[in-house]
Amino acid sequence: MTETFFLYDDIENTRTRFVSFMGEQQRFDLAVVQTDRYYGKHLVLDLQGNRFAIIGRDDLEEEGYLESIFKLTNEEGDELRSFLNEIV
């Protein structure tokens, strides 16, 4: 059997916020992970949709980014973007 070759294997303390909110279009159940690993960006996990993304302020400003990553309509994306703008 061959030895496993790791590109990295780190353990890091993180801060995780679990939040659920009801928008006009749908319910959002998220885990938002803060870590130093991604240059100040947050790891946002959609717990119901089984999707995740590393998101920073620049990503929130990119048109269609959230909609594409989380498979949302424009209205749903606007609701998520509005929330994430408060915490990212």
C-alpha cells in the first residue's frame, strides 16, 4: 500500500454561526464559518441545499454569483445577498 501524500493537513480554530431565516421567497438555513484560511472570506454552507461557497465582499458584488453557486432565482439571491452583506 502506498503512503498518502498530503498537500496540507492543518487544524484551525474557527467561529461558526448557524442561522435560519425566512425570506419572502424561501427559508435559508446556513452555517457561516469564519477562519483565517481564506484571506478574510467566509465559508457559507447552505444546509438545506447541500451547497457551499467561499464568499467575500467582492463576491457579493459580482452579479449572478450567489444565484449561480446556490442555484437561486434573482429574488432569492437578493435576499441572501442582503443578509450576507450584514455579516461579510
